[in-house]
Amino acid sequence: MKLKLTNIPVALSDFGAYLKASGRRFQWLAPKRDTQFRTIAWSSGTILLLRVLLPNRKYAIARIYCANPEILKKTRQHLLNGDRLSVKLGFQLTRSMWCTIPQV
């Protein structure tokens, strides 16, 4: 089943909520080369949405908050090249959604 990121189903869980529940503050993301992601403008930055595989073999949506264009450029480059990306738990968007912040 191929998931289109423009129509994200609600059934997928949230990666940030997984980090919060697991008690971890930092996590490595290891995307495949040319990973598809969606960019959304946020009030003071940009949020990247991408699908990640959790250790329990279920998929979740990772919301990566980029505060400025330089961080956004570096994060996009990591995702396009398939390089590992370190993220830390960020801020809460809604009751069950958390943002992560890239460590680039």
C-alpha cells in the first residue's frame, strides 16, 4: 500500500507522541533515499511531514519543525540523500500530536 502524504489518514499514529510516551528525548531517523515528505508553512517556521517506521513495525507520521530556512535546507538535504537525521522532542501541537526538532 502506497501512502500519499497529501491525504494522511488519521489512523496513523504520531512519532512525537511515541517519543514522549517512551521517555526518549532524542531519536535517529533513517529515511530511505528520496523519501517523500510534505512541507507545511507554520506560524514561525516550516513543518515537514513524513512517514516513519516505529520499532513495533507500525507506521507513524513524523512532524519535523524547522525554525529558519537554513535548518530547513539542511534537513531537506538529509532526507533527500537518505542520511540519518537526529531529532529531539519538541513542542505539543494538539493533545495527541508532538513536533520534533532536527539536530543539524
